[in-house]
Amino acid sequence: MRISFHGADQGVTGSCHLIECAGKRLLIDCGLYQGSRELEEENAEPFGFDPAEIDLLLLSHAHLDHCGRIPLLARRGFRGEIVTTAASRELARLVMLDAAHLQEEEAEYKQRKASRHGNHRPRIQPLYTTLDALNSLDFFGRVARYGEPLQLAPGIRATFVDAGHILGSASILLELEEGGQRRRVLFSGDLGNAGRPILRNPAPPPTADVVVMETTYGDRRHKQLAPSIEELYEAINDTFRRGGNVIIPTFALERSQEILFHLREGLEAGRLPRTVQVFLDSPMAISATEIFRRHPECYDAETMDLFREGRDPFALPGLRFTRQTADSMAINRIGGGAVIMAGSGMCTGGRVRHHLKHHLWRRDCSVVFVGYAANGTLARRIIDGAERVHIFGEEIPVRARIYTIGGFSAHADQAELLDWHAATGRPHTTYLVHGEERSMRAFARRIRDGRVVMPRLHQAFRL
Ligand code: ZN
């Protein structure tokens, strides 16, 4: 029995872990590296194992940094079975197709640029294509339900446990047996932040001998959610009093639906004006919202009650979905009283850039950031107080009011991670993954029981 690590080693992206047991090879996640250019170039490197020899892939959830290399895996010979929850399966389809489209666009852009510079190298290929993403969908097989063990092969049993992170997300317990030896290996996946709306809190984990866990916020405590919601309402009301619009750059999965949920509650509680117009201007977020509606089995009790009463948790009177570009452009004719949610969350692409171009220079408008903004992104520059920014080659002065609201994280914080770890019993080994080095080290110091390991890329261990 062996475990090896092929991504998310001392970094937050590219999750990919390999288990070898009872003559089978199984992967937990196969995510994309995201962030700096050097990191993204890692995606094209060999996996560190032969994709054709992988029998099973268990997917913890549908974020790109967990499922984004699946089309590449299939393109390089993977013919095994992908097992995940019903909701993750639908979301992963959306996420992988969107990623393939972006890869194709980027390759085309680089090709045009190379040609302009008289560079006639061989054609620049995307990491993978839409066709690769479609082909990889054929490998999705059995569907996992929370808490129900699946016998995947002799000596390999898997149980998916609700991780409360995004719709369909799971921690995965493997019960392994080989040559009379037994091991319980638990992968945390990404763990959610308790007390958020829509989803349930992470389920208490089963006990395990070996734990592989994320450490995204291994060194930090989160702000409270309730004051963040208040801040959001105040930002909107204040902007409307000044006569402007509110732009909210959003991530398509989870954050958009959560903000819709809070806006609906604000309207029902009379905290927001009845006349508010809300636009969800992101085709991917619209599709994701439809998938949310199809999976009430993932909801918490409060959202389930709404659903049972026949009420839509994501519907509010002034809400409009804009899929078409023309409808998106028409939004810019509205002078005030609108909340416009558009991707991407870090303003690196997508329709939000058009809205910023039309609103950033207006003193009566606001931009409200509700998610993580990496260094080097347009969102980061605006948050850091840039007086002017470049959007589509134009210099735009930043006169709008800028809010950053920190309480909407989809990840567990240090205290929650420690509680979760303590509940796994006394694992003899804990492997820390999916965190920046500083966060990982801070977290490692807080673990009392057993051996703590921070594996390097492609490092392998006997279980
Ligand atoms: Zn995630």
C-alpha cells in the first residue's frame, strides 16, 4: 500500500493524490494548477504516473483546482472510472467545459501574438480542447451518496462524507486491505466554513489511521458572517442613496448563489429597497444556479424548508439572468439602483471588466469585493487603492467607492480545521496539502498527535 502526491504540495492548487492498493491504482482528484505563469506551466508536465494505468478517480468536488486536469488525464490515456456525487458530476461538467474553452481561447491569442511578431513556430496547442473535456465525461461512472460505502474493488471501499464546502463536496474515507493489512485513509477534500447559508456544515469525520488534509486557512481565523451581510446591505443602500449602481465581481460557483440568497433575505426583511434590480450577468453562474436548484438533497435545513414550501431560495423579484452579450451590454444603460453580479471574481476576465469600465470612474457607484483576490490581478490593484487602472487598453480613473467584505469564505479556518482533525481520532500520520507554506507550517505546529508530513511533488510513502 502506497500513497504519493502529484499536486497541491505546498501550494493551494493542482490537487492530485495517488493510492496503490490490492493491485489497483486510484487517484483522489486531478486538479489544475492556477495562479502565476510558472505554476500554470506545471499543468503540461507529466503527471508523475501513467494515466493509462489508473483504475479509478474519486473526485472530492468540482472546483477547477480539483477537477481541472481530468480532460488532460483522459487525453493522455486514462480509461478508468470516475466516481463522485451527483451534484459534483454536473458541476464538474460545467467547470471542465468552461476551462477547455478558456484554454482554446488562450492558445489562439498566443498564436495570433506569435504570428504578429513574425514567429512561425509550430502551432500553439491548448492544454486540452472542448472535445477532450466532452470525451472525459464518458468516464463518470458510479454516483456516490453521502455516508453510503461503495465497494470499488476487492480490498477498496470508499465512503463520501459531506464536506460543506461547495454543492456536492465531500471528504473521502478509503478502507483499504492488502495482504492482511488494513488501513483507513481519510482525505479531507476542501472543508467548508460552518454556519453559511444553503449548504450543511461539514459532517463530523470518521476516524482514520492516516489523514490527508487541506490547510488553505491553516494560519487564520475568519471574520464573522453576520456583520459581513450587514456590510453588504449598507454598501448597497449607501450607493443607491448616492444614485449609483453596485458592481459585485463574483465567482460562479457558490459565491453568486450565496449573495443571491442574502439579497433575497435582505429584501424580505425590508433591509433593501423593493425597487432594487439585480443582474446575474455570468453565463456560468446562471448554469451553476440551475444545478443548485436541481440538488436540494445538498441543502441545509433552512434552505430545504424554503424549497419544501415551494419557494425558490435564489429567486428575488427584481432578478434578471443575462446570458446573451446584448442583454449584458444593455445593463450599462441603467444609471442607478442596480446590483450587477458578474464574473470573474478576480476581474481577470469575463463580463465584469465591461461593467468596471462603465462604473469605476463614477463617484456615485460602488464595487464590492466578496472573495479572494490574488496578487497581480485587477481586483487586487483596485482593492490596494490604485488611482487608475487599465481596462481594454483604456485608462480608467477609480472614483467609485471600494468595499472589501471578508466574511464570505467557503473554507474552514484554523479553528475549524483543528476541530475536524481532532475528530478523526488519533491518526498515526497526517499529510498536509493544499496550503501555502506559511499556513501549512503554522497548522503543523498545532497538531498534537502522530507524525505530520508536508510532502513534496511526486513524493511517495508506504501506508
Ligand atoms: Zn474547493
